[in-house]
Amino acid sequence: EQDSMNDPVADEVRSLLDGHIVLSRKLAERGHYPAIDVSASISRILGNVTSREHVQANNRLRQLMAAYKQVEMLLRLGEYQTG
């Protein structure tokens, strides 16, 4: 079975809750535990329960993770060239 963010029941639950934690089968298969897909997980009240600095750090980490994800395959194959 594929990981699916398109399941209608899961989609409805996500719309009602504060946020959601998305688990990744891909991360689990690589032995990464807990297998939380940080880039796909979200909290809608983060800014209400944490400091501005914490929110900024969260946003920066998400940006870095997104940038890494774009070149991850090249890095794994040893094909990434700096620059």
C-alpha cells in the first residue's frame, strides 16, 4: 500500500485538527525513527504557543530541509557539485 495524503477520511481529519504528523514509509525503510516527515507535518497554532524566535527557527529548518530534498538523490549518488 502506498503512503497517501489523498485518503478522503484522512483529509477530513486534517481539516478538523490543529495539525498533523505525517509518518513516512520511506524514512522507516531507511531505519530513520521516528519516521516523521517534518516537511509534510504541520501545526496550525505553532505561532500562538511558541516564541517568534522559535517560529523563525522552524521556518528556517523547513527551508533547509526543502533545499536538501531537491538535491538528495544527487548527494546519494555522489553527483552533487558545489556551486
